[in-house]
Amino acid sequence: MASMQTGTHAGGRSSDALVRFTQVKKSYDGIHYVVKDLNLDVAKGEFLTMLGPSGSGKTTTLMMLGGFERPTLGQIMLDGKPVERLPPEKRNIGFVFQNYALFPHMTVAENVGFPLRYRGIKGEAAREKVARALGRVSLEAMGDRRPAQLSGGQQQRVALARALVFEPSLVLMDEPLGALDKQLRERMQIEIKHLQTSLGITMVYVTHDQSEALTMSDRIAVFHDGRIQQLADPKTLYNAPENRFVAGFIGENNTMPCTLVGHENGLAVVRMADGSILKSAGAAQASAGGDLSLSVRPENIAQADGQPAPGTNLFSGTVTEVFFLGDHLRLSVTAFAGQAVTARIPVSAARGFKPGETVHLSCNAADCRLLEG
Amino acid sequence: MWLPSYATPSERLSRILVVGFAVAVLLFLIAPLFIIVPLSFSKDPFFTLPVREYSLRWYEDLFGNPRWFNAMVNSAVAAVLTTILATTLGTLAALGIARPDFPYRRAIMALLISPMIVPIVIVAVGSYLFFGQFGLTNTRAGLVFAHTALATPFVVITVTATLSTYDTNLTRAAHSLGASGLSAFFRVTLPNILPGMVSGAIFAFATSFDEVVVALFLTAAEQRTLPVQMFSGIRDQINPTIMAAATMLLTLSILLFVALALLTRKKTR
């Protein structure tokens, strides 16, 4: 499994980890745990994203790493030293806040120069560093402005410059692009990624936006209910989700209840609600008896044509709705005795569908995943 | 104010009545000013209107007569000390209450505000009896302490209001960039809550400078403040110097009011 190679479970812990969470738990009231048994390594130079819905524990984890929250139990190592009791000002971590947290009473240059004074950098040396940091985010000319005189995207860049100017080895970001419009957000994603790779910084990034996570990250930790559901590179996460939550949270997925019948040529054979038999990859983790779901992405469902290749699942259903979305059609179908299935069919490959008609669809067994629950 | 040309006669009449009533109320409220200010410039030693001849003799008396001058100095010193104490204590209290994990916030806030609500005579008698135990009656310190109790609620309220719009991530950002607790407070938090502190300080200064009841109870001749001097002046002998003092107080109030207006305008801009 690709996800196991990048995983950080016992035994597989590498020595070049910059950050290491060991059995970290956090509770505010002593009863409910917001973060449960967190084990996570962040390698030097890595861009790691913590992705999850609100309340999943990702921001609390980031705040513990930044020093604004203390873990209830467990250990956090930074560069080989335990830091659970170290205040934020002693951690030398760059932090970019959700609303930028620029100091409104200081100019842009004063904001960026703020961390330098605490590192004994003054005068000409400080001015040079500020100019270089502002240059890096293309804001050389804005040094004398106040944050309020800048656009949202520019404020975002100032926050970035301020977090980078003192050359921290680790930079944390808490949904830094949440307040920007879609176009700007996509541009900033690429800019941040460029800065991170060119400066070789380790970044831990928190977001609830899955496309943002997929675009920027080396690895993504999907948080839900205080636990990491899956930790993997974007491709693995997208193609091989390990459980129903990840399958449903990253991209779109059809998850359909089924029962395991047996195995055949390394594929699992499952029976759907209407008795039809399908085959699926990802059988290794599935045990017979428990509640299982067959998961397949809408773009992996195609119209069945004359000669299906071996290993192709065929099924039919009744069209309920058809939407035209420019480059593809979105087809809602009822199949397997009442199960709603969505398919994305490229416009070039589609014929005219009408609600109520019966369609024959196919999906490759290799594109199907068998998930528990 | 002005009606369109198609207004009916009854509409015109009702408009005239409303405007007339409003002007009458306004005149009633500010009438004392029309009397006090001209009288303070009158040459006559008794209160006669209209003023026959103008002079500055009562202002000369105010600044020349040691009793009046000392009273002004006492008032100014007490007000400045009260302002410093009340602003410091009120800001600290507001900062504490604003913390998200602060217990019993409502009850403690109510307690802090109570000197504003309790009748002033009760505060005065209470302070007099309580401070007597510690020898603080007839001392400047006693007066300043009592005035601080009266003035602090204003600071708590204005600073709390400012803090409600303060982004606590600014403090966190300062810490993450290397600032320790005190440094982050003075370089980031304080400049951003300063407008609230200054508004509170202005209220605190005015509270102390105008206050007469507590000052009557707690001061002897040496610490006598301007309002107390005016009060006793009225009882002892009618003297237009009171009018000069009143005009001075009035001018100060207007200046403070203007300062406050400028401050809030800058904040909302």
C-alpha cells in the first residue's frame, strides 16, 4: 500500500523528522478529547497539510505546535527537543493566522521588521532583511503603507513575509487563504508552494478545502473526530482512500453498501443490495461479515460499450437527472435496488440521456475500493 | 425642517409647534449657561442681569485669591492622580475580564460598575467611615482613592468596549514572532486599545474634577477642591468669583467633550 510507505506508524519513524507528535491528546474539559492519540511526524522540507472539517482537531493540533495550546498528554518534539512547555516566543516558528493578524498601528515594513528586533537584528541589517522579505512577495513598494490600505491578497503576502523574515525552519499556517476569492486563492496557493520549495522551509498547513490540500501538499493528514483518518500523499489519498470518511471527504465518491462473497484473482467479489455481483480492488483490508461499502468515483463510471474488457463491472440503472456542465455530463442514476449513483461522463463520449430511461454503465474493478462501514 | 410647497396649512402649523417646542426645551437646558458666563464677566459684586459693565476682576480673584487658587490646584492634582490610578486599574480589570476563561464574568463586571449606580451620598458616607479607620479622611490620598473608585467603572466600560473589537490573534502573532508577554502587551495590545483607554481617562478626569459630595466628606480646608470651594462659597457669601470658577469648569468640560468627539471620530474613520 502506498499509504503504508508514507505512514508514520511504529517502527517506520525516520530520524530526519523536524516535528514529532507522540501520543498527543488534548481536552479542554477533561471529558471530551478534541485530539485523541495523535502520532505524526513532519519531515524537514515537507509541506504537510492537516485537512478536515471544523471541529476535527486540526486547528487544535496546529495551536499545540505553535505553542498557543498545551497538550493534555503526550509529547511534541521540535528538532529533537520536547517543546510542550515552551512558550510560542521561544519556539522560533513562523505563524500565519487566518485573518493575517497584521498589526494595524504599524506600517507594512514595521510589521515585517517586528520579529527582527527580538533577534538582535537592527538598523541597516534589519532594513535589508525587510526589503528582501517584501521583495519575495512582490511588495517592495508597499513598505510605508498601513495594513488597512492594502487589499486582502496583499495583506496575506505581508503576513507571509513577516512569518518568513526571521528564517524560521518551520512555518505554520491556519487557513490563510480562507478570506480570499477563488481566483486569488488559487494564485496564492501556487505562490506559497513556490516559496516553500525555493526556500526549503517545512510547512504545516491547516485547511478544510480539499482542492487546496491536493494542490500544495507533499502529504495530507485527513482529520476527523480528533484522529488522523489517513496520512498519505495527495495521489494515494485520492485514489486509495482507506475508509468511508476519507472517500467521502476527498473528492466525490459513490459509496454503496455490499457484502463480501469471496476472492478471485486478487479482487474481492461482492454482492450488491439487488443481488448483482461486482468485483473490487482493495480487498486486503476487508474481512467478510462486517458492513462493507463499495466506493467508486463518478469519473470512473462510464457508459458500457460493446465489448467490456475483463475485470470490468457492468451494471444498469434508471436515469433520474441529467446536468450539462460544459465539458462533462453529470448523470444521476438509480441502481442496485434504490441506490443513488452519480456518474461523470465526458460530453464527447455521451449520447443524449433522458430521465426514466435505462442505461448500462461500467466501472473498472481496479477503480473500485472496498471500505468498511 | 422645511416642508415641501404642497404642505397643507395644518401640516405647517404642526411643524411650527414641534420645532418651537424643541427649541424651548433646548433653551431650558442651556439657559444656566447664558446666565453664568455673562455674570462671570460683570463688574458688579452682585448678580444683576443684564450686565451693565464688563471686567475680568472675578477671574483676577479666582487666580489671585489663595483660597480659590489652592482649590483649583487641589482639584487638578486630585483629578490627575485619579485619572492615572483609574486608567491603570480599569484597563487591567477590563483585560482580565475579556479573557475567554475568566470565571463569573457577569457578576464581577456588575461589581466593578456598581460605584456608578450606588447613590453618591452612600459612597461618600461609606468612604468617610471606612477611610476614617485608616486615617485617610482629610487627606489627599483618601480623596484620590474615593474618586478612583468612582472613576474606574468608566475606564472598565470604555476599555471593554474597545477590547470587544480587538483581535486576540494580534497578541498571539506578537508571541509567535518572539515577543514575551510584557513586550507584546506594550507594543501590540496597548497601542490598539489606547483609544478606549483615553476615552476612559477623560471620563475619569471629569468625574474627579466635578465631584463635590465625596469631596465634601473627605476634605479639610487644605485639600478643598474647586467644586467644594464653590459650594461653601455659595453658603458663606454670595461672590461672583463662583461664576468665574463655574465658567472655567464649563470650558474644561467642553474641551474634554470635544477631545472625546475627536477621538471617537478618528476611531470610526
